[in-house]
Amino acid sequence: MSTPQWLFEPFRLDPVNACLWRGTESVALPPKAFDVLHYLVMHPNRLVTKDELLDAVWPATAISDAVVRVAIGALRRALDDTAQTPRYIATVARRGYRFLAAVTVVDPPEPAGTEGPPQPTVPSAPQPPAVPPALAVLGPQDGVETRRCVVCQHLQSRTARFCVVCGAPGVATCPACGQVVPLLATFCPACGQRLGTATDTPRVPAVEPQPVSIQARAPQVSTPVALAVPHHTSRTTLEGERKQMTVLFADITDSLALIRNLDPEAAQQFLDPAVHRMMDAVHRYEGTVNQMLGDGIMALFGAPIAYEDHALRACYAALAMQATLRAYAEEVHRTHGVALHIRVGLNSGEVVVRTMPYALQMEYSAVGQTTHLAARMEQVATPGTIVLTAATARLVEGLVRIKALGPVPVKGLVEPLDVYELLGASALQGRFLAAVARGLTRFVGREAALDSVRQALERARAGHGQVVAVVGEAGMGKSRLVYECLHALDMQGWLVLESAALSYTQATPYFPVVTLLKRYFRIEDGETPQTIQATITAQVRGLDAILQETVPALLALLDALPDDDPFRQLDPAQRRSRILDALKRLLVRASQTQPVVLVVEDLHWLDTETQTWLDRLVDSLPAVPLLLLVNYRPEYQHSWSSKTYYTHLRLDPLPPASTTALVQEFLGDDASLAPLVPLLIAHTEGNPFFLEESLRTLVETQALIGTAGGVSSGAGPTDDPGACHRAGRPGGPYRPLAA
């Protein structure tokens, strides 16, 4: 008997050949996405829970719900489906998915020469949830050289280009130096070793996986697919390495009292949703959940992937945990009559990173006082609060709202420790804005760049649009130059719109654009969709009635589009085209009413959709009174350099004269500090941000006493080169996010 196939117009699913057909054309799908689709069409028009999918498609594999969402997203793109107006796969909020299309089971097409067309049959009624047998996975043959997938650790042939279990691309590890290289590379890019000539490290014997039932599945220590490859491929360089990071501990307060009268399965169903929400908040800000503690988690920010803003990401993740658990806590209180709260502790500092042998999904752990203090902060926190140390508080100063709790006794420490409660995010986004709130030093050494922007501004005022790109390494003063341009130059009569990409929003389409639109239309956070609809419709009509047709696209970006708007019925390509066109038309028309300065900072963190919008905007600038002022680090690439209206401003380290003037302005005329000047200049190498942070650190550690312009020697020796180096070294314990 031939194996049946499933028809849902215009697609045909062929499970034997693992292929999805649209007519006579094959539709490419990742292996696991195909398995998800196969399971959904076998159970049409009924709720398929996430747990059910995980056990059916990823048996005995520790992953999170985020992996399911990635697979569903791939299916929707392949089927030209959307979450807002689904034709095939509908999301049932907080529960799972439902396959909507009518499914017909047919026999596979007969070979040439057979008689009769495929005979459709009516699919049987949906059966109770049942996990189909896992698809057979071909393993390597005997005698064939093998390797393990860097994501799922499945054993397979070394010649395989993609993993047969999870579809991850293959990579190889240089046996000489441990560098991770593309699988097809011949030589190692780090040491020049010809790959395959050195002795391989001993292989870990394969472990036979055991089946896991739906009821037994618990939150596992896991990483989303988008983060799994960089996490695993950094293993060889992490072992024993010292890293600057922020450690987060979170758990459910008094969980034993909450579940003491519950059956074990009921207790699991009670606690798991809370733990899943904690893990999702960590993954949202690209942290690593390296331990699942039953009723809580331990997470790392800054390893295995290094982030210069690791403390800020950890704070945002902690706040996201509290926010996402409020709705679940209300449901628990309504159904069980108990109060559910979590407490979170944070600490930042230096740790030693180690790997955990044979851990299939997350191999990293952090050892040192930093980790222990983070755990102590969790114990200090009262239910529903987030507590952090002074080390973390300093790294996020100005970017979050905190309240000092005073010195608190901490087990294991002789002296009480200053701790703080995290209350929420501040209105400031970006390290430079926090520096502005504290007060800026004198602007030196960038006068030529400022003059170039002034000239571009005059050309744009005359109707010849301009692009000015400020380029420099971290800390060179890119944001400071933009700030000075907006405050020192004559901006009277200009409409100034500012936005920026953030390090943790690269996977969020149009994030800088949404910020820009909110500022242009003066939309505050928390406004209802109805209010946003009225505001945008009125302002667009007031600008130009012809632009009325752009309103649906703008509302879609701001997540305020009515459910019955025809814009939702467009296919994804049409919606994208309408959005890009609406953004360009809005800015061009606004510039015809009033010349516009559009500032977009930190393009090195830009998402692809915003990049496409900028490319289209730049192409339309020559006859538009608009100045596009951007900044980015040297690794960012674009296609604008050949434009005649493009100006490239590279910021190099400050010259010695400017650096000396900056140091002397801060130190004042105290002769005893004269030996410190050359030390600071040498160790910060003309980087203005590192220089300012070094001086600030010396004051905060009381090596210097006083305020800017009038400091003197303090408790520490100011002529100690090591102290100066520790204060200003890149990656040092007090180095915040560079501008």
C-alpha cells in the first residue's frame, strides 16, 4: 500500500520524499519546519499545543517554545501566510496552533502508464492528541568519519553540509588552534593549519536518546535557534576564559508553599508557565539560560556572546520577566486563589567561564564571586522586586530607575553591601543620553568635522539633499559630534527627527522607524490603538490629503491597524512595498513643508528592513531639502559611498594637544597631578570616551577627590600606572557602553 499524501490548495505534502509542492514546483522548507507542517496537516482544525508539537517533532531534545515559533514563522513565509490574517496556520494565544485549511488525503501520483487519477478520500475525524512515531534519522554508516552537530549534537557524517536532525549548517573546528571555521574550508583562517592534518580530539561516544512523554516535559535549559550556533561555536575559546558579564538569578517566591498540596503533575503545570516566561525574557535580550533550578533560572549576559551592554540587557530582561508574569499571576490568583511572585537578583563583574561536559543544550557556567553575589541578591529581594549590586547599578546609571536600599548584610562578606532596587527603565535610551544628563566635558578636536556638517546643512537647506556619515570605533565621539551638530549649528526653521538602532533590536523589523514615527506624530507609550488611529489620520490629512492612502501602512507599523482593514489581506511582499513607499512619501512631503534633519544613530545595529528603507530614502534625496545624518562603526557597510551628495567623516583618536587639554580641564591646576596626565594619555590612546571614564573611575574610587576642574590626590596613588590602566582599559570592570 502506498503512503498517502495531503492536499490543501494549492499545496501537496509528500511525507515520503519530505517535500512540499505548489503545483509542479517544490517549496523549500527546513527539515524541522516540514515535520511541524506534517504534524499539523495530520490533525487539521483542532488545537495542537506547543507541548504536543515539541514532543512530536523534537522528542528527547531539550529546547524552548522559541524554536517552535521559528519553525512556524518559516512555514508562514513558505505558505505566504500571516499571523494577523491566517489562511493556513492560526495561533491560539498562549496555547498552541490550529491548521485552518481543508485537508484532503490522496494517494500519491502513479507512475506513467497507470490508469485513473488520484482518488480523494475524506479525512478521518480528529483523534485525541497522539504523538506520531519520530521520523527515522539516518546516522553515519560504519567506518565513516563522523562529527557532532554544533546545535543538537547529533552524530553524523563529517561530509554532511547540514544536520539531518535540526538543519543547522555544518562547521569544523581547527584541530591545531580550536578556531571554528566553515565546513568546506581547506585552511584555518586563524593559524593557517591545513584542516584534517592534525590529530583529532577523542570523540564522545553517542548516547541513545530516551523518549519523553508530553506529561513529563519540563522547561529545559535551552537557547533559541538564532542564538544556538554562536553559543555552541564559541565553546573552544571560552574554556577557562575571564569574562565581564552580568549574572541573573530568578525564582518563584515560596514555591514549596504554593504546590505542597498538589499532585506532582499538577505542580509542574502550575510552575512551568512561569519558568518558561522567565526563559523567554532572557532570550529576548539574547542572554543565556545556563541553569534551570526547578522553580527558577540562572542566566548569563555577556557570555558566551560578549555584549558591551550586558548589564542593561540583564536589567531589561528582569523587568520583562516581571511584566510578562503579571498576567499569569492574575490567572493563578483567579483559578487557585494564591499569589504568585518572583524575585530577581543581579550582579556584574569578572567571572571565569567553564564548560559542562556532555551538556547537550547549554554548556556554559560562570564561576567566581560575581555569581555568588547575584544569588545572594536574589535572596535579599522581597517578593515582586529586583535587586542589584552597586557594580550593576553603575553600569546602567541613567538608563534605568533605581532606589538605594542602603547597606545590607550579605552572607559570606564581612562588610554590608550597598544594594539597589530596580524600578523600571528610564526615558533615556543610549549611554550618551545618560552622559548628557550628568553633564558633558568640553568639545575638543572635532572642529573640522563640525564644519563639514555645517556645509552639508547649507546645501540641504538650498534643496539639495545630503547624506553625512560619521564613522569611528567605539568611544571616538560619534554621538557627541551629532549632539554638537544639533545644538551648536543653526537649526532654526528645521524639523529635527532623531532615532537610533539598539544592540538588542537587530531582530526587530523597523525598530528605529517606529521610534521615529512616534516622535513625529507625538505618540506616547501606552496610548490606545483608537487614539493612535485618530492622531495619525488627522496629521497625515493635514500634511497632504493625497497621503491618506499611506495611513494603513503607518498604522501597521505602530500596531494600531484595525482588524478589518483591507491592508491585512495583502500578501507580505505587497505590505512591505506599501510600508516602504509610505515612509518615503511621508518624509519627502514633510521636507517640502519644512526642511528636515533626520538623525539615525548606530547603523551597525540596524535591522534589514530599516536598512532597505534608508537605501530607498537616500536614492530620493537629490532634490529634497533633507539632511540624513548617520553614524556607525567601521564594520558597517552600505551602498551610498558613490553618491555625489554623500559626505564621509571618519573620527580618529584625538591628537595629543586635544587630549591634554581635556585632561587638564578635568584635573585643574593641581601640580601634584602632573604625572597623571601622560599616563592617562598613553593608556586611553586618544579615545575620548575611555579618557572620560578613566577620570570618572579615579574619582569614584577616591584615587582623586573633588569635581571636574578641581580635583586632588585621594586615598590611592595617582602615579600608579596599573591603577590608571585598570581605570581605562577596554573591557575593564567599569567600562560602560561606548558611544
